[in-house]
Amino acid sequence: MAKNEQPLDDVLESVGPRLRALRTERALTLTALSETTGVSVSTLSRLESGQRRPTLELLLPLARAYQVALDELVETPPPDDPRIHQHPFDREGITMVPLTRQGGGPQAYKQVFPPRWRAEEAEQKVHDGYEWLYVLSGRLRLLLGRRDFVLATGEAVEFDTRVPHAFSNPFAEPAEVLTLFGPQGERMHVRARPAPR
């Protein structure tokens, strides 16, 4: 075996977490992915949990659905290189740059909200978990229940995502933020400034 080359079993074991991370990044349910790929929900679930060995027949439709090269599903970073080599993707007009590579637990992203993103739209949504966000540059509007906040560069916010919430960027410049998603996310207790009336 060549230096730094991983055993086949180790490579195959890394496929499940990689598949789960890709699905999470794209906010897809197993049901939606099953409809796209033709692979049953139970098979997808077993693949992600490592209970089913990945085969070419299963990985090809998944690579097509995720729009990634097949080798990205089985590729593992060199063990002596701790850098994150993830690829940006688009989600509802926001550029998402993954900053973590492990599935499960908190997931960190850099998000870029383009200028005037959803400037007129303010539909609030709810889901389980906690969200943490830090503004790297620009400004971002947050509607949180009946409260209205403008988050400026250097400000952070965290909240229970079961509270109705919506983000928008009604401003002329893009907003870049760091975010952590997940119910067990690290909790930084800070205040956000209310939007001027």
C-alpha cells in the first residue's frame, strides 16, 4: 500500500457521512432524494448510516443528483492535510461555503447574501434547532417573531429556530456571514441591535 493511501474499507466507511453532509447542505429530505434518484428511502438511509455498502449502481444517481463528480463521493482528504476542501453551492440565491466536513452535530458555513436579496419578502419560517450567525461584512435584516433587527458587521445573534424567523438583505451591498446550524450548536450569548424605525 502506498504511503498515505487508506484501506478500501476506510474509504467506503467515509461515504455515508459524506452523503449525509451533501444532503444536509442542500436541505433535501430522504424522500425528495429518493424521488430524484429512484433509490429507495430505506436504501438511502442505510447508505448514510453505513449499514449498506456503496456500489457504483447506487453512487452514480446520487452523484448526478448532487451535481458532483463520482470521485467526490468516495474521495477522502489526505490524513496529513487538515484543511477543508469543500465546494460552494447555491441555496435559494445564497452562496453557501461549507467550513466543516463531518456529518452530524453543528455545521459551519460562510454565506453570501447578494444585494437586495428578498428585499420585499418577509415570510417567517420555523424548524427544530438553534441557529448562530456572525456578520463578517455588510448588513443583514432578521425578523424574529414580532421583532425586527439589522445585524451589522461584527455582530452575532443566536436563537431558537422554533421562533418564526426570516432573513433578508434589503441593502445595496452583499452581506457575508458565518453560521452554525444544529440543535447542539455552541451558544454565544450576544445582543443584536433593533432596526431603526
